[in-house]
Amino acid sequence: MDEQKLERLKRRVGLIDELRGLSIVLMVVYHTFFDLVYIFGLNIPLFNSGILNFLQQFFAGVFIVISGVACRYARSNLKRGAMCFGIGMLLTVGTLIFMPSELILFGILHFLGIAMMLYGLLHKVLDKLAPLPGMLASAALFAATYRVMSGYLLWFRLPEAIYNIKILFPLGFPAPDFYSADYFPLLPWLFLFFAGAYLGVYFKENKMPAFCYKTHLRPLAFVGRHTLLIYVLHQPIVYGVLMLIFYLIRG
């Protein structure tokens, strides 16, 4: 093993890799059921249940927080963000051409790309606030803007005119006819990302409990180190496997 690779492994945080791995595994499972219900027409009542929707949002939130933490370890968040957003745009083009019914206009990769670039531009300003107040303020803003997509800021109804400006969907103001199979706008998720960036200060300064830095499940940590590749490849692979299974079943 060369020295550079060894140094990268030393700088990794085991728990972060494992949580990221768990989140992407659950995302693959969720998208598999999504394909079964909405593409292959299976009736799976549990898929649209409140508990599953909550878990999907929860683990997506965990993934976003972890991505914010990871920004503290990156050499260039501007470059990482541009690459991530670029891959997101390739997915947009790919779904538009091959699966227009499942078009992704502003999914998790688009969001993370923009969030990384914004952090790269704003981190000096953000760091003027200490980590704990920064986390609390970010969490409060996330809670305040959580219902923006549904037309509310806290309990106040926002003007409908905002949602009729079709280009504002990346901000969290989708038009009534807007659809994206995967949708993570900047509001409210950017504040969760920033909360993770503030939490990352404690990780990078070795102020977290010792178990956070150890690797407990190596296969899960391995998955967590390759989340971008898995995210890009999993949907066509899952779709292809399901097509083959249904073809064999139906003869």
C-alpha cells in the first residue's frame, strides 16, 4: 500500500463511512421498491405508508448531515461540488432520454453539488459562528423551512405567486405541475448540510468519542467510501435485474 493511500485511510472516520454506507444501502432498497411499484406495477401498500416515508426522509437527512461533515475533510469543495452537480445533470439528461416518466430535475446529487459549492464559497463566513451555535441555528432554520415545499414558512402561508415562478424549484418553491422523481431542494436541506459542516469541526478536531473514529463493520464502511459510484450505477442495475426477473417469470 503506497504512503498516500495509507494516509487517506488514517484520516477517515469509521462511523461516518458506516453511516454513509448504511444510508446508500437503504436508498438502493427504497429505489428497488419504487421501481416495483411505479414501473412494474406491483401493489405494495407498505411503500406509501407514513412510516416508510418518514424513514426515507430520515436516512436521506442522515446522508446530508454526513456529507456536510465530510466537507471539513475535503481539499476543494468547489471542485467536488461541481463534479457532483455535473453527474446530477447527466442523470437528468439520462432520465429525460431513457425514462422520461421518472425524470430527475433536482435530485440529491444536484443538491449536494450546489451545497458543496456554497460551502466552499461561504465557509469563512460560516466559521465566524462557533460550532455549537452554528449547529443550533442551522437546525432551527431547517425546522423553520421544512414545509416551504408545501407552501409554509413555519405556520405562515407563503404567497402562491412564488410557486408560479417555474425556475424557483431548486430553491424549494415547486410549481403545481412540477415533478421530479428525486427532489431535494436547497430549502430546507441546505441548513441540514450546514449543521453537518458545523458538526464536522468536532470530528476533525478529534473531539468526538473514540468509537466514532473506529471501523466496526468493514463491508459497510467500504460501501460508504464509494457512495457516489453506487448511487450513479444502482438504478440502471436494479432496473435491469428487475426487468430480467419479470421477463423470466412471465415467460
